[in-house]
Amino acid sequence: MTAHSTGFVAIGRNEGERLVRCLRSVLHRDSAVVYVDSNSTDGSAERAAELGARVVQLDISTPFTAARARNAGLSALLEWQPRIERVQFVDGDCEVVPTWLATATAFLADNPRVAVVCGRRRERFPERSIYNRLCDVEWDTPVGETKACGGDALMRVEALTGVGGYRDALIAGEEPELCVRLRAAGWNVWRLDAEMTRHDAAMTHWRQWWKRTVRGGYAFAAGAHLHGAPPERFRVRESRSALVWGIAVPALLLVAAVAVSPAALWAFALYPLQVLRLSVEARGTPTQRVARGMSLVLGKFAEAMGLIRFHYHRVTGATARLIEYK
């Protein structure tokens, strides 16, 4: 059996040709690739096996989460290749840029306290919709030491297993939550100024954007619940912002309009003013800047729904299900 120092874990559900592109980008030179499938009905698992990946089918008796899928993939990878030192996680709707692995591996070799390294994820078809374009802008995060990564990242197996891997039950925000625990254990997270992956969001309707933003709010609430205490105060600011702008301000203005004067409704002008301010601060064409401003303001209502959903699940003990936008 060929020994590998770096392995790949791809996860997906009904990704079709996107998964084929993903696996072809990492299946090379006898690479160790595990694909974890969450009950696809489009033949994804069979196609992955044909391409040469080892396939893991998640047990359908337990709710699917990306965190659970990644843990299952890592477990299978280590059982197959126990000497693996690094693992590149990639979502099934992404493809890894050819130059990425060498760049990221060299960085980890030179920086022994860095547990996670990520690069620039780009949207494959930003021109197809404003929602795809918004994703591309969202992923243009600052370079250097950072607090969190996304679903695509190269990680040290030693660090990942040392903190117990991903938190299985989280239905959103599992990567930032993992990074909180890695940093608490003395590891660092880094973002390089290098191309990493191409992502195919395939978002063409506002309902997809809305569901994706609700999922973001859920992730904020979960993160704040788990790690919101000082000194980390993880996701507290984001949760508070969604609570204030998505629930508290509208509720107070409506109450004031009924109890005091209908003139209080004029205060809703705060929202278009916020759109204007954020549009001025954004980058891109005028249309893109306005879209960014509107998405940040209207997104507070979707994020607030995510907050409510999380706390409903927490209080009632109801089973949390994936919030899928595709």
C-alpha cells in the first residue's frame, strides 16, 4: 500500500457534475481520497467509486450534518492510511486549484504551530446571478492569521484529532467552532494569499440566498451559545446584530406606532440608510455595491430567523435538520 502524507476528504449530497469536477481535481498520482455521501439519489456515490475514491455512506438513522460527514471521512481515511499527517477537506461543489496543495503544504512545514491553512475560495460562475457574486465577495477575507476557516482547508491531523474533530451535531458553522477549540489548544489558523478552490453555488433565486442566510444566523447562535463567554465572545457581536436589526428594532417601532403615534413608522428609514451606508463602503460596480448593502441589511431578518430556530431547538430538544439552499 502506498504511503501518503496528505489525504483528501470530500463530502456531498446530490452534487452531480460538480462532484465529478471536485474529485477529478484531487484524484491524481494515486492520491488517497475519501468521499462521504449523505444519501444522494443522483448516483453520486457510484460515480465517486468509479472515479477511484473510497466511498463512505452515512447512516441515515442519524441526522446528516457536514461536521458528521467530515469526521466520518477522516476516520475512514486514517483507517486506510494511518500515517496521514495532513488532510485537505473540500466540499463536493468545489474543485481544488492545482497549485494549492504544494503552497499550503510548504506553509505548514514552515509554521509548525499552524493547524489550519486556507486560501481564496472563488465562485466558479459569479456572472450567472447576483447571489453567486455575493458569495464571491463574502469569501474575499483578510490574509494572514485569522480566527476561522470555511469548509475547504488543509489541516494537521495531529491538531484535528487532538481536539476531538468537528462537533457532529452542529448543522451550521462547524468550521469556525472547530477553529475556536484549536486556538484554545494553542494552534493557529492562517489564510494565505493563494488560490485554493472554485465553488459552484448555483444560486439563481432569492429563496436560495434567504435559506443560506438563515443558516448563517443559526451558525451565529450556535457559536455564541457554545463559546460566547469571555474572553472569546465568539459570534456574540453577529448574534446581537441580527437580534437588534432583525427583531428588536422592527418590534419596537411597530409597538411605538400603535401605542404612541403612526409617525414612528418613519423610523424604518433607518434600514434604507443602512443600505446606503454599506453600499458606499462596499467594493465593485454600483450594482454590486447596492446588492451587497441590501444583502447585509435584509440578511438581518434571515439571520434572526436562524437565531430563533437554533434557540427553539435548544429549548425544546427538537432534532435539528440541515438547512439546505440547493
